[in-house]
Amino acid sequence: MSAPDRRAVLRASLAALLPGASAAAAAPHPDAELIRRCQAYVAAVDAFWANGPDAPDFDEVIAAHDAAAEFEPETLDGVRAMALVAKREALQADGSEDWSDSYTGKWPQWIAEAVLNLVPDIAA
């Protein structure tokens, strides 16, 4: 007779202790698509620069940017994904960062707005 799977036992114990734990574990992250699209955009930028600025795949970078930019984050995980996009856009060839909007576009503004929308006004 085989021993029970340790993870299955832990999952069952957790589900018994926490109401709704199994439903929460099965629910997708609210920002899963935003996070995926931000990661895809960073990968497209990296691939573009790896091929040189005359690479023919700039349309892929633009499409990945537009796909990521159409989402508003619902969680701080989504805001973090957006911040990683802005950080990648700020990265210069020499390793320094230029946070001016000529490099980062509106990403820093979008991140600030997302934080203000997600974090309650503690002064109120």
C-alpha cells in the first residue's frame, strides 16, 4: 500500500481549517493577465535590444506595449509588474537608468495613479 501524498494531506487539512481556502487556491490571480503581458513586454524589449536597434521586430515591442498598457492593476502585484516595465524602459545601454518620460513614457504616471487607486487614503 502506498503512502498518501503529503501535499494532498496538507491541502485537505488547510481546506478543513480555512473556509473557502480551496476556492481561493483555485481562483486565478486578479492581475494574472496584466502580469503576463508586462513580462511579455519586457521580454520583447530585451529581444529587440539583443538584436540591435535596426532589428525588424519593433512591431512586436509596440504590440506587447499596447497589450500591457490596456490593463489597470487590481493588486499591488500588478503594480509591481508595471514598475518592472518602467524600470526596464529606464535602463540605458551603459547600465544607468534615465527616468525621464522620453524613455519611460507614461509608465511612472500610471504606476503612481494605480498606487493611489489601490491604497486607501490614510489621512481621511
